[in-house]
Amino acid sequence: MPIAAAQMGGGSVRTAAAPSVAVRADYSPTQRMESFSSDEGGPPPPPLVARLCACPRTLYDLWREYEFGYSGCKPAKDFTIQERGKDRYKYYRRNVFWTVVGRMVLAGWSWETACDKVYAVYGRSLSVTKIIACLIRDKKEGGHPELRVMAT
């Protein structure tokens, strides 16, 4: 017995035949592609949801949320003022980290190396929440000396 049939409970596997489609002879393939790619053709894609992750586990997750979005949501760097205001407490606290890493990236570091540097300064044993609290504390004092980046 084939593996697929065994996994489906031992019965036979049926395949449905595709319905036949009539194609007009004067309708070229390029015209068909243009009809699919036109803006008038279908409904617009749904807008991305502006939502922050409930509990990022690592600083790497936090940066990915800012740069690329988390679980199909809109990237935090693209939030509007209204979207930032919906969860302003989380956004404000995370923005301190995003600013520090963003400065390092602009100075030529990769984002992974920048996150590693933050971990090296504060320790990998601290949670993301505690690292952000330390970054906020240090921001009030001018920033941590090892995380200051000089413009080149």
C-alpha cells in the first residue's frame, strides 16, 4: 500500500479532474498577464496590522520587529503617529533600544553585532525588559560609554 494511502486510513486516493477552461484564440498570454497585473483587476491587498509583539524573547527578535515586522505585522519603523500612540508605553521603551542599535548600524555595524554588543554590556542573563530598563536609565545619564558611537 502506498504511504499516502496508509496515512489517510488505508482508503484509495481520489484525484479530482481540473475543469476545462476555454481560451480565446485572439487573447494572447501577455494580455492575460496584463489583466492580472492591472490595478483595476482585483481587490487591493489588505493593510498590514500595526501591532507590537507581546513578549520578545531576545534582542534579535526586538530588532526584527522594528525592521521587518513580527508575525506578518507591520514593521515598527513604519508605524504612524496614531499607531505608535495605541501602544505608546511599549513603543517608547523599545524605541530606546531601537535608537541605540540604529546608531550602531548607521556607523557600519551589522544589527546582529550591535545586539551582541548590547548583550556584552548588560549581560545575556538579563531579560529583554531589564536590558531596556538599563538602557533607559543610562539614556538619562548620557548613554552607556561602551554603546556610544562616534560618527565616521
